[in-house]
Amino acid sequence: MSDDPVATNTTPPVDGGEQTELTGLQRWLKALFDRTPWGKRLNRQAESVRDLHGRVDRVESRLDEVNDRIEGRLDGVEGRLDGIEGSLRQIQAELADLREDRVAVQETRLDGAEKALSAVSADVVRLRDEVVPAMVGRSDALLERLHAEIDEVGSLTERMLRREPLPAAAGTTGDGADLYRALADVQPELLKAFRGPESEIRHRLEHYLEPLRDCAPVLDLGCGRGELLLMLREAGIEAAGIEGDPAVVQATRRRGLDVIEGDAVEALRGRPDDSCGAVTAIHLFEHLEPAVMAAVLAEIRRVLSPGGRLIIECPNPHSLRVGAALFWIDPTHRRPLMPETLRLFLTGGGFEVEKTELLHPFPAEQRLTGTPADDELARRLDELINGSRDYAIWARKPENDR
């Protein structure tokens, strides 16, 4: 072969290294190799490598640019963080000053307010637990006294207007009418002494309210001061009363109660048939003679509607303290009325007796003490002496009684 200028060509390395000078034979061998399948494959791989190197160079260039931009932004972020840290230090310093100055002042004021509030709370508790109950108790006592005096003055005024005789003086002789008039003058005091204060009577009558709620209208015989009528009115139950003492009637009417003045039998005769849903007689029948009691029961049966209820309450003679002593304190009582006797009057008068209940036991401190609980004789003796003070009999007019 001649010296061909091609013999001096150089061939770039496949791996991207330094170029290598090729001789003529080498160039001829290379050209022959390039035409073989292996040469073609190798050339393609070399082209791929060169292309990959180019792409790597471009990526590295881009990375350098991104790195420069990130470094620039980090510098800006660090500057802003420095500013934020400075602001935080300033805020912390201001908070420290506020805590040392203004917060301390506010804490002092709060301490003072707490002490003042404690003092006010103590005053409120004292007012609630001591002053107000005392004032309420005193007011209740004064109002009760005023109410009693008003009733007394009203009674005296009514008697003066009626020109009724004054109570009989000591040593004065007279017939039974004079004695009755003398007792009538002190009837309010008898009610106060023997029936107890109004608050106690209202407490005793409370258990009658619910059974009477669906029995309107209710007629209360011998209503006295009107405690049951007041309770029925407060409960929204229509009710009226019958009372024989004129002064007591006027006192109850001043309280806005519907009370008829007169004898029980005569007042009942003035009412229509089947006009009452219930009739009550609280401590009335022990004041009546047997014939009058039978007449009253007959009139009650007439004015009651079919199925109407009758409630009678009397002192309990089975208790020796009541039958032998307490019953006779009231001079207007006729004779003790045994519950068995009253039941006979009721059944004989056409009523259906529902039940008999014992009421108002004596306080525990007044009963026999110091006896063993299993001493049956002592228990029965205590029951005989200190049995319940009152009893009540519940009866109804038969449904088919028309």
C-alpha cells in the first residue's frame, strides 16, 4: 500500500478518551471491521455512549444552574429567618416586660377581687342561712298573729252588728240558750285551742287532696276556718262549705271562700239532688246526736251523685288518751263515736264503706319507752294507750242509686 493521507487519520475512542492515531493498515482493518455485524453493533454502542455523554453533560449543566438558584434562594431564606429571629427576640423581651410590670399589677388586682368576692360570698351565705330565715320566721309569726287578730276583731264586729249577747259572766244563771250563746262567742278560740294551728291542720289534710281532685264539686260540712276549702281552691278544685258559727263564717268569707251559714241538715236540704261529687266531714260527727247524724247522712246521700265519695274523720276512741281525756277538752263534743258504730250508720244509710284508716299517731317521744322490741304485751299496751289520735272512714254512694 502507498502512503495514503488516510493512513494518518485518527479515530476517536469509543469510551470518550483521547483520540488514537491509526495507520493505513489499521484504518483498512477498521473499515473492514465496521462492515461486519460486530463492527456495526460496536459503532452503534459507541454512538449511544457518545449520546449518553452529551446528555450527562447537559444534565450536569442544568444541575449546576439549579444549584446556583438554590444557593441564591437559601441566602434569601436565611436572611428572612434572621429577621424573624430578631422579631421573636423583640417580642420575648416585650412579653418579659409585660409580665414583670402589667401582669404583676393585674395579679394584685385579682387577689383583691378574690378577697372581696369571698367576703361577699360569706355575707350572702349569712343572709341566706341566718338573716333571711329569721326574717321569714318573724314575718310568718307576725302575719299569723295579725290574721288571728283580724279574725277576732271581725268576729266581734259581726256579733256587735248582730247585737248578739256577750259571753255569760261568772256566776250568771241562764237557760241552755244562754250557755250556747256563750260558747258561740268563744268558738274561734275553741277552734284555735283544740284543732291546732292552721299550718298543722293543712298538713293533716294534705292526703285528701288527690282523691278529691276528680270529685268536684266538693262540699265540706263543718268547714270551720276553711283550711280544706283553701287547699282545694289552691289545687283548682271547686268546693263550698257549711258552717254553723256566724263569726267563723264571716271570717272564712273574708278569705274569699264560698261558705253557707246554717245548720248542717237545713243547709243540705237547700242543695239539689246529685249535685256534689264528694262530701267531707272533718271532726263534725262527734258533735251530733245520733238522730241528727242519721238525718245528715240521709241528706248527704241525696246530694251526692251516684258513685260520689264521702269522707268522715273523727277522734279515735280506741286510743285511751283520746277517748278518756283529749276528747273531752272540747265542751261541744257530744260523745265519742266508735268507728264500728259509724260504719253501722253508714251501711244502714245506704252507703258502701270502702275503708277505715287510722291517722295522726302520737309522736314517738310520747309513746312508751324502755320496753324490749319483742315484748308483745308492752306493744299492745302502748297501742291501746297511745293509738292513733283520729280515724277516717271512706264511703261511696252506690252507682245504681239514682
